[in-house]
Amino acid sequence: MIPLRDDIPRVHKPVAVVLVIAANVLAHVLVSSQDPYLREALYRLFGVVPARYAFPDWAAFAGFPAMGALPFFTYMFLHSGWWHLVLNMWMLWIFADNIEDVMGPVRFLAFYLLCGLAALALHMLFNLAGHAPIIGASGAVAGVMGGYVTLYPRGKVVTLIPIIIIPYIVDLPAWLFLGVWFASQVVSGLVDHLALEAGGIAWWAHVGGFMAGMLLVRLFMKPERCYHCEYKGFGKGFTFSE
């Protein structure tokens, strides 16, 4: 399923969302323009290699420099290819403007980064010995999606469902579109975990980011900016209008 647009109007210009997208694109242009050896080195330095933090003696032996917590943030702005980047930024563009609407740009940036950190934490919990660098914005973007389904569960998502070669376009409620997406991440993560193999996709990062977004959006939202929300904030619960 490919989302094309949603029906929740935004009130404010998505300044922070545009800045995040620009930062991701710029980072990818800079990294992808390097030769393959240097590009891989940058992924390992500024991405997160779980074993580097779980086994510091091994990291020192392998020659990893001390970079503190910096990779925990920079990993969110690195991507393995243009397709990886475009998919993440497209999902961000569709769902994040309404989240920034209810927070403002500064709060949104903090929310986005915290969701990325939560995504990384859950992934590392299942992959402490992993030697492959974790890169990509998908965990942070999943947090935005979790925030969206909390605030706008009945918002409509215009969705492209390719059936063989026939493009089928349908309006799906956000709770259904994002619920199916979330369930697919959990199932895929469990399959990989039970098979004792790590694929190329950090499924648990998506799960962790999504759950963090559902929780954190309640803390970062400003009720007075919640123009179209169904969830109105702590103590106010959900309101539904026809």
C-alpha cells in the first residue's frame, strides 16, 4: 500500500518538516557522492553499529573512534540509496505536517529526534551483537505515523494498492492504513527474530518509533493548536465530529 495524500488540512507552514527533508537530502547527496569505501566508512562512523556500544572492547580492537552519542542522532539522516530516502521522505511529507501543526517547529524537531532514539533503542534490544550499521529515518518517521494515528484516527488516507498491474486507489481511514502497516512491522520483526536472522530492514526500529510517537505526541502537542484533532489531550480524551 502506497499513501498518496491525506485529508487533514494543515494550518501552518511545515517549516521543520521541510528542514528535516532538506537535511536528509543534503546528507545523502554528500555521502552518495563519495567512493564506495569512504561511503561505507561514513555509514559505520555516523550510523549505529550495535556491537560498537554493547562490546566496547571489540569496538576498540576493530578501530572505531570514540564518537560518543553523536551516531544516535546522525543515523537518522543517512540512507542506503535514493529509493530508501524517497520512501522515507514521502511518508514524512504526508503525515508530518499535521503533527508539526499541533506542536510548532521546535517541539516537532524534539519529538522527531526522540522517536528516532526510541526506535534505535528497541532495535538494539533485539540486535545487541549486530555488526551492520543502522541507518535511515524510518524509525523517526514511524514515530510521526504513530502520532498521526493518535490524533487523527479517522482521517482519510488516499492509498494506491497495486493489484498485479492494475492500480487501485481507495480512501482508507488512518487507523486502518497505519494499523495494517504497524502489524506488518511486528510480524516481520517476529519472523526475523524467530528465524535467528537479521534482514536488511530494522523492523523493530519501526515498531519502537511508532509506539513512542503514540505516547510522546500526547506530551508535545499543544491543545490550542489542535485544530482538527480527534484526541484533544490528557483529561479531554477523544471527540468525534461528523
